[in-house]
Amino acid sequence: MANFDIKHIKNVVLVGHTGSGKTTLIESMLFEAGLINRRGSILEKNTVADYSDIEHEKGKSFFSKLVNTKWRGYKINLLDTPGYDDFAGEIIGAMRVADCGLMLLNASMGVEVGTDIIWEYANEYKLPILLAVNQLDNEKSDFDKTIQEAKDHFGQSVVIVQYPLNQGPEFDAIVDVLNMVLYKYPKNGGKPEKLPIPQTETEKANRLHQELIETIAGNDETLMELYFEKGELNEDEMKLGLHHSLIKHEIFPVFCVSAKKNMGSGRIMGFIDNVCPSAYEMPKQKTIDGKEIECSENGPTAIFIYKNLSEPHIGDLSFFKVLSGKIKVGDELTNENTGQVERINQIYEVEGSKRTAVNELTAGDIGATLKLKDTHINNTLHEKGKHIEITPIIFPNSTYSIAVEGTKKGEEEKLSMALHQLVEEDPTIRIEVSPELNQTIIHCHGELHLAIIKWKLEKQFKLSVEFRSPKIPYRETIQKSAEITYRHKKQSGGSGQFAEVAMKIEPWYEGMEEPKGYNIRGKEEINLAWGGKLIYYNCIVGGAIDTRFHPSIMKGIMEKMTKGPLTGSYVRDVRVILYDGKMHPVDSNDLAFKTAGMMAFKENFVKADPQLLEPFYHIKIQAPEELTGAIMSNIQTHRANVESMDAEGQFTLITAFLPFAEMQEFGSDLRSLTQGRARFTAKFDHYESVSFDMQKKLVSEFKKEEELV
């Protein structure tokens, strides 16, 4: 197995909207490199990158894959990714360890929504990007329209390096304006002839060649001076300028390809080798404390875990990038995040489902090892004695929630373990076991994401599960003050129970004045675990209630606050004033005062104009400008409060506050209304009062449920 030094390793992530041809292009690249002797296809379910059962079943990529190949003295690690935003975690994770991106555009569809979303991620990471216009053999192919849309969406730094001849079903030739040559392909693709550019294309090719030179020179002062001096740049100078501009995320060169016919893939691979940056040339990785890590073979060993995967008959795999130094079989590395020491027993180069054992990998390379005992995605492992923790991947918040439960008794633990494994592999999934709602809730990124989760639970983990809408975590509070004297008395032979409390409750809000007319002996301010506060005043004088009973009264109040009188929801933002009471020398005890405190609070609460509150989320919707009106009309039907609407390039950013109860339906409406061209993020913000009619309906439903229990 050949060893590659840091200068001869390239890491390229393939991205693009679903159906743009990423997996098919990888097949052509592997075929060109001689790694495979026959190109697989999605329909035949035999591609190197898409090898999981569900991808074969659905004919789509749902997970990121690592495939390495060798090309003219270079090792190229190709990272295939899904095209759906539901699987943003897979896309972002692969981008995080890549040093260049190859973004595919469908020549018949132009810039699609998935492309726009992925472009934002690339901008965030300042990832060098090549654009490849694919499917030029499609009868509806329109290269010029696709390029114009790319410039409209991504800016004038999109620059043509190649353009097609004979696009459509007869597509067979590409004009390259970097090296000024025509590539003529056999009917079934493969190695092209290099021919002079036809006279009919000379004017166009010269114009685009000049535009390419001016764009390159415009981003490099040295080359600009050289261009002014000579009036020209040679091919090597242009490649050097492109190399530097790619690193700075300033130029986005466009190539042509038919992945299906294997036309253009070899030229892209040659450009990756000769022009695209290696890891050591990219901006240095930063630690969480702001220090920079040199990507050097001679530095301290450090690796970053970007993906976990569990496979039958193989076990758990951790995928990593070597940030510094060399990782060798037998190394013992410290996990900076957990403090655990992990022994590296195996190291693999990865070709889809095939893993080849190697003894070491060097800085800049990507590989895998059998899952480590206490290491997770986003962990940094390093040689002993160092303290290195790389800035973690920030995964997007979930926008879709669903409750899950097993349908067979005795499988609760098995379901719990399966959900844990799903989170280990996909950190964009969040599992919430809610005692409040008595539900296990999966938080994910949409209906398609959920479909994959369901498939895994049923097919991979052999579980029978049901999904249902999650209950809403309502809150209860009061709108006016009320007071009551409550006596708890119970006599049934022998010692009885006696406790009497006089209590006032009132709504609490930040900054309210201390209660007047009471002799305040003590005050407790409790930040409730579920949000809001309970303020408790002890205003007992003359020893009417012994101090030893106050914790029991408080316990009774808190117990009732965990199951409010309206809907059994948590109670918040109440001020309680205990100002009088009575004891019995024999029958008063902790249980009696706990009961009296609970019942006094409950009856007071019902008298104090109780109000039900529902959670509101702050959402940000990004949508094409032309769809703004339709979205604004729809969002109003979901009881949203629109906060702002601002232009962001080709998009409109709408921010609003949306009730959690409307979240699922709104997400489905948004996807349907915009055909997937809009997306939104959501984060819990606050609680608001529900309407009178809704409160009446919810209280009635709760009472019926209670009667059935």
C-alpha cells in the first residue's frame, strides 16, 4: 500500500441537490482512476458510494460516504453526501473535514434549492468550491441558463473554465478555455481526443479565456502586474492564481461533465490534483481556546472524529481526519473531551463498504478505526501530554418532533438502546424522554429524516414502533390574586391529622414590589426547572405554625405545581404568601401540613382566574423572493406573529414567533408550498396565553381523560 505525503493528499466533498449526479460522478472518477473496472449505477444498485440497503431500496443517498482513490501520484479522498436538507448533519460533517468542494449543478434544472442551502454551508466554512455542470447529455440541458443562475445566486466570481459543445443527447465535446483545447469524447465516454478548438468557437473561447484571465488577475496583485506587463497569463500562472483564489474562497471555476457517460471526470480529477489545495495549505484549524493547529506531519498527533457508523458483522466505526502528525496502529491517544485514553488497534482506508487495513495515516488524510470505547462525533484525540480540542461542528437545531413508542411489551430497553445508537451516528437527532408528557420524543429535521429513522428502527434494529404527535408542554399560571383558609382534619381512631393554613396567591412578574401589610419572616425564590418562578413568603407571626412544618407546606405546593388544576401541566410564575394558620398539639404532623398546603394552593389557584400558556418558538424562514407572499399568507393561518421580513440576496428572510402546536403542520405546508425551496430553523423562545376558546377545549379534554383513568 503506497504511502502519500501531506502534499499529495486531496480531500474533496461532492455536494449538490438530490439527483444532481454526485454518486454517479464518483463511479466515473473511480473508473477513470482504475479502482473499478466497471461503472455501477443507481438503478443497478451497485455503486461504490451507495451501498446501504435503504439507499438501494429508495435509489437516493441518505448518508455521507468516504471513497479514496489514487490518480497520477495523488490520493484523493472523495466524500459523497446526500442532497436533502433533512440530512444536513451528514453534509456539514463531510464539509468540515474536506479541503475542497465539488458542487454539481443539474444542467436541465439549474440552481435548485438544495444547492442554495449547501452554498450557505460552504460560505460558512469558506470552503474552496468547484462547480460542475452535469447531465449535459439531457435533452433539456441549458448550460447558459445554468451559468446565469449560478452567477445570480453565487456572485460574479463564478467563472467558466469549460463550456459544452453539442449539449443534449448528442453531447460529446467540451471546450476548455484554461488550456485552450477541445476534448472530443467517444460515443460511450472515456478518454477524449485533444483537438484544436474549431474555428466556429474561436471567438467565444478567446473571450471566455480573457474573462478567466481577468478574473484570476483581479484577485492577485502580483498576477495583475504581470498581466499588465505582458497582456497575457500563461497556463501555469493561471493555475497558480486559481489555486490561491480557491483557498481564499474568491473564485468558483465551472467545469462540464456527463457523469452518466463518463465525459469530463478525468479533467476534473486532473484539476483537483494540480490546482485544488491540500489540507496543509488551507487556513489552520482552530482550537476552542483560539489557538491554531499546524497541519504538519512533524506535529503532535491529533485526529478529529467527524462521523460514527454501526454496521452489521463489522461493529462500530469512527471516521476521522488527521489534523497533525501521524496516527499509527498501537498509538494510545487521549480524548480531550472525556479524558479517556483510547488505543488505536486498527486503521482503515475506506472505499465505500470496503475497508483496507493500513499501519498509519499522515496529517491531512481521512480514514476510519473500529469504534472507540468512549469517543463520539466532534471529539478530538491527541497524543498524551497535549491539550488540543478542535472547534466542534455546529449542527442545526431540529424542526420536527414526533413521539415514539414500542408496540411490544418488554422491548423498552431495546428501543432505548436503538435510539441511543441513532444519536451516536447522527447528532442532528435529539431524543427527549419527557416525564412531564410521559413520552419519548424524537427531534429531527423533517418527514424524510423521520422516514429513515423509522426504517432503521424496524429493519436494522428489528423493532415494532408507533409514532404519534407529541403532546404540547403547556404551562399554567394565574391572572389575579386569591386567598383562602384551608383546614385539613382527619380523625379515624388514635392520632388524627390536623393542619390549617391561611394562604394568598397572586401572579408574579419580574420587578414587582414586596407584599405590603404582612410581617415577612422569610422569603424563598425558586427558579423552577420547567421555567418561571415560585416566590414563597413566610409571614406567620406568634408561632401559629411551627417552623418545622414550613418545608412540608412548600412540598405540598410544589407537588401541585407539577400537575396544575387545568390540564395537569406545570404551574409557573406564582407568588405565595402564607400569613396564618393553626396547629394541634397531638394531631399536627408533616403529612397534614403537606396536604393542607397542596389543597389550599389548588383551591386558591382555581379562584385566581387561571390561565393556560402555550410554548412559542422563534423561527427564521429563508425562501426565494417570489414565494414570500404565499408564505406570509400561509403563516398567518398558523397563528404566527411575524417579527420582520428582510432581503438577503436572492432570498427573503422572515422571522416570526410560531406556536409549537402549529410547528409540524407549518413545516409540511412550507415544504409543499415551496416544493422544498424554503427552509426554516426554530428555537424555543417564550410562553403566551392561549385563547379563551382553546383553553376551554383543552380543559374539557383533560377532564375527560382523567375520568377514563
